[in-house]
Amino acid sequence: MSSSAFSNLPDAQGFFGRFGGQFVPPELKAVMDDISAAYEDIRQRDDFQQELAMLLADYVGRPSPVFYARRLSEKLGGARIYLKREDLNHTGAHKINHCLGEALLAKFMGKTKVIAETGAGQHGVALATACALVGIPCEIHMGQVDIEKEHPNVTRMKILGATLVPVTRGTATLKDAVDSAFEEYLKDPQNFIYAIGSVVGPHPFPGMVRDFQSVIGREARAQFLEREGRLPDRVVACVGGGSNAIGMFTAFLDDNEVQLVGVEPAGDGLDTDRHAATLTLGKPGEIHGMACYVLEDAEGNPLPVHSIASGLDYPGVGPQHSYLKDLGRVDYQSVSDQECLDAFMTLSRVEGIIPALESAHAVAWAIREAPALSPEQTILVNLSGRGDKDADYVADKLGL
Ligand SMILES: *Cc1c(COP(=O)(O)O)cnc(C)c1O
């Protein structure tokens, strides 16, 4: 496959092949075009890039290390497993990478309020953090179910000065929070900005959030080459909306010898109705202003979805992932709640690293795959976040 299949995407209308675009009302299209123009402007400015680079280094703590998980690899007796430690970033996950970018953009555009949804609370915390740093009011919409499950993150958002809006409609999870946040945004889109938490939504968000996250793969590719003298055989990341995965994959898209694997949540199983494996079982549709794979019913309404990891239970997925699936450049596979829990405990006890339940999906895939490979082969896992937020939930569930 030639590199031209991946460069210059999305196109000017925001499409990745047949996915992406701007499926929004006309008045919102004008606002999205403004954001797009402002982003095109600032991304080419040295002062913006220098400020972002300084904050990524001195505030986030980048570059995050690549760690060889020796005990885990030896225990499995197959491929050597490496972890890209996004869990070590300030606020504990990869999301701070794009939240800083979005907060700086909001400041540049003179917006008066930043609005967002959050699932596990990680996007809310990262955004509240970035807004505190930049000095812009921040309003976070969160499903009531998630509020109860992710209490420490709720407290952090309040301490950071964000306004928290609980959402009780529907299944009171991520999708409902997106709808609620979007309604607030529509009240004054000229002065507000919706800071989307993943590579989803209308153009320019999928491409812009990818650009902010692609620092992960740029670093990891260079770090891996430096230490091993070659590229990893497999690169794996969990996929909710798809931001940590695309952030990792972008630097490797043209390396055809590297197998890229996105791991979706199979929940209770792909043969049940309790999963969120959008790319595995969904079909092309539209959700939240974009065309992408969607889990939906016969009438085109999004289905209720489930994952043990709040940050992964979303019935849509980034348009670029939808495109990469059709091209066959990325393999999308899935891992159940039980495999995720097992991986969560294994990584904690074998390496002393408590992963986020989201990230534990990628770890679980590596644990499943490694024994079939040889120690000459390598798997690079994007460890998207730390699991402090999930510790009480898991301890309860396992009776620890
Ligand atoms: C939010 C979150 C995810 C899922 O979001 P993506 O956009 O798919 O990356 C994964 N891992 C962690 C730690 C998260 O907080």
C-alpha cells in the first residue's frame, strides 16, 4: 500500500474515504468552519507550536518512557512486550495531550467557555486541568452511572474549578453525556467551544485531535528504534472513540511490516447485547455529526452499549479508524470484560503497574497473543492511562 493512502487526510470536507464529514445543521457548519480555519492558522504558527511543545515537556512530562515489561514477557514465554507509558503523564492518561491543544485553541479564538462530555472522567479531568492552566471556564457533562463509578475523577474536576453537569437521561452514560453537552453548546456556539474528547464528531475534530495525539507514536517509534534497532512487530492500543490508538498508529501507518491492532471492548461477549465492539459488529452510519461505523438498531438509533471500562462504551468510533478498517491497514479485535480484569490484575502484580481498565484491554490482547510468538518478536502496547480511578471498583468486584 502506498503512503499516499494515508497522507493528506482528511480531505478539505473532512472525509476519510466515505467516513467523517460534517453532518451538522447549517448554522453549526459555519462555526465548525471557523474552528477549522483557526486551527489551520495556529498549527502553522511557531508561537503556538512552541507553547504546546513547552507544555508537553514541562507540564505533561513528555516524552513518556517506553518500558520493557520483562517479567510479564518471561512469564508468557513468547514475544517481548513493551509499554508506552502514557499513564505517567500529568493527570494519568493520554487525554491531556489533546486537551492542552484544545484549550490553547479556545484561548486563541477568544471563546468564553469550554464544554465537554466525559465517560470515565479522564477527559473531564484532563480538560478541567488544561482550562485551569489556560484560564478559561470549563463545563463538564457526565452520565450519572459514570459519576457513581468514577467518583475520584468527579472530585478532581470540582477541585480544578470545573462546573459538573450530571446527566440522567437514557442509559446515563457516555452517549447521553455527549447529547447533553451538545445541547448546551448549541445555545451559543459563537462564544462557546465544544472540546471533543476523542477523534470523533464533525470535522475538524477527528483530524485535529489526532494531530495533538500523534506525539505518542512519534515518540514511541523513535524510542523503540533507538533501543531495538528496528520497529516493533505489533503495535496495539484500545479503541473507544480511538484517540490513543490513532495517536499511536499515525507514525506507523507507512511501516507495512508493523501489524497495527485496535482492541475493542467485547464486554460480556460479542454474542450478547452487552458489548461496545463498534468496528467489529457495527455498520456504516452517522452519529454525533460524523459518518463512521455505528452500533445501531434497524431504525438507525444508537444501541445501548456496555464495557467494564467507562471510557470505551461508545456506539460510534472515529472516522479514520472506520476508514483504516475498510483499507485493512489496522486489525480490529476485541477483548471481554473478564480478560480485561485478568490483565488488570496480572500487570499490577507482575510489573507493579496498575493500568486503566481501558488500557487493560490492549494489555489483555498482548497477553493473549504473546505466547504464540517468539522472543525475537516484539509487541508495543500503548498503556493509555493509569488505573487509580478503577482500583476501588475492581477491588469490590473481586472481593479484595
Ligand atoms: C478515554 C480513555 C480511553 C478511550 O478513549 P480513546 O479516544 O479511544 O483513546 C482509553 N484509555 C484511557 C486511559 C482513557 O482515559
